[in-house]
Amino acid sequence: MHVFNEEDTMIHTKRSLRGRLRAATAIGAVALLGLTACGGSGGEEAASEFTGEYTGPAVELSFWNGFTGGDGPFMEQMIEDFNAEHENIKVSSNTMQWADFYQRLPAAVTAGEGPDVGVMHLDQLSTMAARNVIVPVDDLAETLELSGDDFTKEVWDAGVYQDERFGIPLDVHSLAMYYNTEHFEKAGITEAPTDAASFEDALTKLQAAGYENPFWMPTLWPSHLMNLSLQWQYGNEPYDAEASKANFASPEGLEAIDWQRSIVEDGYSPSSVAIDSQYVAFKNGETSITWDGIWQVNDLDASGLPYAAAPIPTIGDEQAVWANSHNFFLPRQAQPDPDKQNAAKVFIAWLSENSAEWAGSGMIPARESVRAAGALEGLPQAPIAEQIDSMRFLPAVPGIGAVQTETLEVAVSKAVLGEESPEDAMTEAADNASKLMEENKASFGE
């Protein structure tokens, strides 16, 4: 995953993912559709061999990011430390809301006014690459000998679009299960539930202990992320290998949404949970369990709530959970400067190697070597990191975020609310998503 002013708090605590990822998909992808497939700045990239070090003249780099909340100070400290170690490189941070970031970046690059280096969500890389906003970083990975050996295969492979690498992972961040330890103690629950049976048993005991609605099922954010996790758990691939068809309404896909609706029908959740209210209720001690992102740990720590974090239970047959990742990227430049390009690569490499500091923001460092050195020791997200191999990411398909916003999110909401049967809602969403993906292939020149 965050508290500054009231607006930032809404985005980075109670609404942190909607501000960070929904904006990353809906707004960013729509903005990009205005660019042509050959878009970008039109400039040719300067040929310059990267050696892993920068010994050129002093340069100043503009670094764009969306870390406006509680994660911001950690990134600012890392930048300060980098600048102190590199006399010939000064990095200046330009921080903005993720919604503004994804809206401004394509236009700025096209106008030749983009940053020298930046970081974005993994599920935006393919869209930006397809629109020629960012450039490959294969040479950076090769020179530093970065490979899937020091990252989980899922997150490393997700940074590749059309056989070229466009991102270097900084972290991974997934859904987690948070539970009120006082409620669990009162209900006689001694361990966090790990599967469907133990989860239902915990809900039953919590109700018997006086907690009428122990697990609120949201109708909107992050309900679709819960749904994706459940689809993978039941063995369903939401999108086929060619990314031309959505499989939300497969038998396995329907099992996922049926389970979400059953939480309401069985009386564990209120019938209509407004966006973010499930998290607010949990933080206020009104409900016993919630599924939300690991970016919430700092906010929960600050609240004083007696809580613990654990991986979401394996409701289906396979351990899986939705995840995303912040990836470093290099934007296309109208007039490439080899010195700045190589300095930017040194900056990316340094942040990646020193990402233990970033764990304090609530994230999980993407590099296994950093985690193995104890970066997560004593942190709330440590139990989640133990299951990093089960984290799943959306396919590298341009426009996939907007497709989800317009189809899956709507269907999950209708089904959870009982406005449509799960089968009808997901069938309609799958049909619409498949059509949109085919349209995107033409729009993005695939």
C-alpha cells in the first residue's frame, strides 16, 4: 500500500486501492487511448551501453511517482540516501496522486516533458508500452544480472510485453486477511482460518460470541479483487492465454461469485455494504474479519486496533491471491540524453538493491535476496510474504484494467447485492469483456 490530509487519507487508507489501482486502470487506460500506436514522442532512443555504474558529468533526474500517503516518507528517505551516496546524480521527486499520474504521463511524454525515470503499477506496463510511452529495460536487467531467480516467476514474467522487459519490480502487494484478535479470543478461536471449513467455523463462533455480522462482503472495491483471488483458487483463469476471451462465467468462475454471495445469504454480512465501509467498520471494531490490501498495515497500527494479519484462506482447491506490484520504468524521450539514461538506470538498480527500507511502507520487497536478509522481520506483512509464490497477477494485456472496471467490477457488485443472479451477471460481464478485449487488440495495434 497512508495518512496526509483528509483527501489523501480517503485515498490511502480507507480508499487506498481505489485511488491507487482503479485510477491506474480506468483513468490511465482511457487517457492512453487518445495516443496512436506509434505515439510516444517520436524521438529515437540514444545508443549508450550501460555498464552498471555512472561516472559521467553531474545530472539531475526527475522521478515521477504516486506515493502521496504514508508510503511517501519511505520513498523520500530512500531518495535522500541515494543522493547522499552519488555526488554526480541528484534525483528530484515529483509526487502526485496515481489518478493524476496515469493521466499526465502519456501527454507529458508525447510533449517531450516527461520524467527521466518513474514507477508505476505492474498492470499498467503493457498499456504504456503499447502506446510507446515507455521503453524496454532489458539491458538494465542483463547488466545487473537480474532474473527470475531473485524474484517470483509470476511478478518477473508479468513485466514482459511482446518479448521485451518494460519494468523492474520494486515490491509486491496483495490482499490479506485481517482479524480482530480480541474478537477471536472471545469466540474461542485460537488460530487464523486457512480454508473454507475453518473460515466458516470461525464465522459461526464469532456470531455465537455476539458479533452478528463478523465478515462484511463489499459490493465494490475491493470485491472484484476478492473475486479474482477466488477464481484462481477454484482453478479458473479469468482471461484465456491469448487474452481474447473472459472466462468469468465458467463453472469454476461461478463457484467464486457464488461463495461471495453466500456470505450475505448466510447472514454473515449485511446485505448492502457500501464501498470502503467494510474497512472502516473493521478499523472501528464493529466487525471481526476483513480482506484488504497489505498497504493498510500502517493505518491499522496507527489506529490502535488489536489485530493480526494472515493470508486469505484457500476457499477453493488451490492457494492463490490477487496481487500487484510497483515497477520502475524509463519513459521515452524526445531528445534522449545518454548520461541521464544511464544515471536513471543506476538509480533504479540502487533502489532495487536497497528495497529493505521500502518494507516499512507495508509492501513486500520483490527481491528474494532482500527478503532473505531479514527485511520483513517483525513486520505485520511477514506472514503474507511467506506465501508469495501463490500471488497472481493480471496478464500483460493493454487496456485490461479498463476492461475490468467496465465489466467484472460491475458484475461482482450486482451479484453480491442480489440484483442479478451470479450466473446472469457474470455471463453478461464475460461477453462484454471479450468484446472489449477484441476491440483493444485493434486499438492497440496487436
